[in-house]
Amino acid sequence: MTDSAGSAGKIDRFVVPVLGLFAAVVLFALMLLTCVDVVGRYFFNQPVTGGFEITEMLLAALIFCGLPMVTLRNDHVTVDILDGITPDWLFRIEHVVASLIGFVATGYLAWRLWVRAVSMDIAGETTAQLKFKLAYLTYGMSILMAFTALALLLLAFRRPERHLTAEV
């Protein structure tokens, strides 16, 4: 397997900033919503209508947007107990196997989310207060999970990085 820095670098330079910008906008919206809701609730006795539902949906969008971004940047939390003593050839195999297991797992989750979104769409499920169709959010979550699966597949073809820390 080769180090696909050329095409992977192009993908990273486009996708990661777009996802990062989207995540930043969602996070800012969460912050703004919370501030407006707190001020409205405690100073004017008028909370934001559906504020809790909007917060839930924005949090889901933020989390699922972050998954492919963190995966492409290879910034997941890792356990590196044996990294210092694992030979390079075995470390590479571990990296590929872990990436492929992650690809299968996230691909399965993306498919199940899509199936759930279809059933929500058919049933016409909405949020309780704002009547926002939950299928839209679930379709988005499914697509972002599929991007995460593709990012893990791409990661399998990249040179693994050891996460060694300095001794104290």
C-alpha cells in the first residue's frame, strides 16, 4: 500500500475546512441560542420557543459533522501502550485492520441511520414543539456517517502515525 499524500492531501485541504467551518457556524449558533434563551428566560420571562429542540438538533449536527473531520485529521483518541515496542510492519497491519473495522462499523451505522430516516419520513415524525421533520436531520447524520466511513477507508491507505509521548 502506498502513501496517498497527493490525492488525500487535496481531499483534506477541501473537506476538513468545509466541515470545520460548518462546525464553527453550528457551535456559534448554539452559543447564540443559549445566550438569547437565558436572557429571554430570566430577564423577560420569555424563553426561545423550541429552544431545547433546536439545541438537540444543533448538537447532533455538530457531533456528526465532527466525526469525518476528526477522522480525516487522524485526531481520534488512541491507546498507544504498545506503540513504542511494536515493529513497523505490525504497526502498519494494526493500522489497516483498525481502519477497516472502523469503516465497516461506520458504514453499517450510516446504512441503519438511512433506513431509520426513511421510516421517519414515511411516518412523518416531527419534533414536538416546532414540528421539524426529524427525517431531515437523520438523513444528514447518515450522510455524515458515510463520509466518516469513507474517511476511515482513506485512512487505511495512509502511512500510520505513532502517537508517542515524551517520558517524564
